[in-house]
Amino acid sequence: MNRPFMRHGLALAALAVAATLAGCASNQAEVEAEAARVAAEAAALARIPPPISLNDGVAQSAAVYLAFSRDMAALRGGFADAESIQAALRRGSAYDPARISQGLIAYASILALQSPEFVAGVRQYAGDPATRQKLVADIVANPAYASILPGADAAAGLIIATLDAEIDALGRAADSIESDAYTIQERGDPRRAWAVAHITDRVTRLEAAKAGASQTMLPSPEESARLLAAGTSGAGLVVSTGRPRTGPYPPAVTNALAIAALAALGAAGEPARANIEALQAEQKSESCLNASKLNLYQCLAASRPSYEDMFCVGRHVVRDLATCARGSAMPGAIITVSNPETVREPAIVTAPLDPPVRSPAPTIMPPATPLNSSPTSRLNSGVGQPTQSPAPD
């Protein structure tokens, strides 16, 4: 082979190798650019906060509480016959204290999610995965941590204002029923004849009230769906506008804010059901409702005529429900004292002594008979006192 031909062939080979190397370098740059783009997109996606999540158990608990609370708030005095009183008693005694206590907190958490200030304040920390995970862990370890997050004061004010209005409705219902328990005893009331007659089967009526409490309280599917949608969307509930409230908050509000904060962080869905159920447990309201149940049974054991059963419903179902909810969810009264004032030393003025005057001996009078000594008034005056339940007739 001659040399010119060889030189030509080598040149062509060199060009091919150079082209190949240039192509590889170009492809490598494209691959690296594509990898960088994908990584940037993944990082951007990772910083998008997860959607608000809430497992359906929260909505179901809230639906149970709302249905029972509003049913009791709708009761009024003016019962037309003895059976209507017994029907109210059956409705009012058929509740599980633990279920109602949990439902109160569940409902309050959904109310908190209606506060845009709180939801936005919490979700600003949800974009960074590490920050979000740490905040979730902090709230699970100490639910009160949610109370210091941005917007917590607005959410607490909304919860307290809304529950306060609903608890007031229970109080009005209790006033109506208890007042009618006295009115129906008056001689001019046409219902008096059956109202003062003794209940024929008091034992069965008491046992039925106890049995009703053991029944499972099932939520309405429609109401549960409505509450779940309201919690995840932040809209859909009629709430009262309340002023922002600073902590520390009552137990039910503290736990409700914790559930709502976890929901806003995307950490209250089905995988977190155990954590959320633990936050719905609150001893103060549950103990109060358990004591109310015992008081109701004592009241029924002592009650004989129908108007006394009416009083038992008003006091130990409707009013106690309001009292327990208020004690768990409403802030306590704040007692303040006035500023100290300088008090001048009194001037001492002497006067001549008068001769002593003998006072007549006191006259001992027998105790006056109470104006209203009906059994209902005795039940009323004994509320809160531990009593021995008399044996049923």
C-alpha cells in the first residue's frame, strides 16, 4: 500500500474517532442536563405541602356528638302526657359518656379547620419535608404545641364562640324542662292529674335507662360526609365569629387544635388514626358525663310521679350535658382585684359612756316550713349531694 493512501485512511479514521468522541460528550451533557431538570422538578414537588387529611373516624365522632347535642337542645317543657316524658327520658339516657366526650373534641377540631388563619399558619411549615415531620412529631409528643402555632388564637376563638352558642341552647332547653316540672304541679294546670300520679313500673323504667346507655351510638352517614368535607376543605359549617383567644386553653380546645394542626400538615388521615383517636380522649368531660349518668340513675330511683322524671331529664341529661361541655371547652373565669388604695387612719373621737342597756332574751322560734316542699324541690335542693338511693316501690 502506498504511503499517500495510508495517510488518507488514517486521517479518515481520526475524523471518525473525533466525531464519536464529540457525540459522546454531547450526549453526556444532555443526560446530565436532563438529570438536573428531573431532580429540580422532584425537589419542587417535595416542597409542595400534602393535602389536608382527616380520617373519617373524626367526622363520625363529631356527627354523633352533634346529633345528640342538638336533639337535647330541641327538648322543651310542656309535655302533653306521661309517655312523652318517658320518650324524652329514653332519648336522653341513651348515650355513651366516652363517645360524647370524644365527639365534642372531634367536632371542635373540624371547627378549628374552618379558621383560614390557623390553616395557613400551620401549612407554611408543611412545604419542607424535614420541618413537617419534626412538627408532626412535636405535636404528637405534646398536643399543647399546636396552641402556639400561628393562627391558633383565631381558631380557639372560633371554637369557643361556636360551642358557647350551642351550649347556651342546651341551657335554655334545661331551663324550660325544669321550670315546667314545677308548673305542672300547680292546681290550675290541666296536666296535673296524670303528672302527680305515681309511675306504675319504676324498676323497668330505671333498668331501661341503664340499658340504653350500652347501645352503640351510630353516626348519620350524611352528617359524617358533610363534616369530613368541611374539615378537608375548610368550609361548609356555620360558625360563630369570636375574638381571638390566647392560651392556655381548656383541655378540649387544646386537643382539638392538635388534631386540626395534624390535619393541616397532612398527618391526620387513615395511617394516623391511632394518634388522632388518642387526642380525642379527654378525662375531664368524660368523668363529668359519667358522674351525670350516676346522678340520673339516682334521680330516677328517687322519683315517683311523672313530673319528677321530667325534672330528672332537665337536670341530669340536658343541663349536665351543657355543664360538662362548658367545663371542658370553655375558659374559666379570670378573677382580678382592683388597684390598692391608700386608706386614711380613722380619727378617734371620745364620747361619754352611756349606761348599759339590757337586751331582752331572744325568743326561740320553730323552723319555718318551706314554701315549696314538693319532691321536685327536694330533688333540686339536693343536687350535687351524695345520696343513698331509696329502694323503688
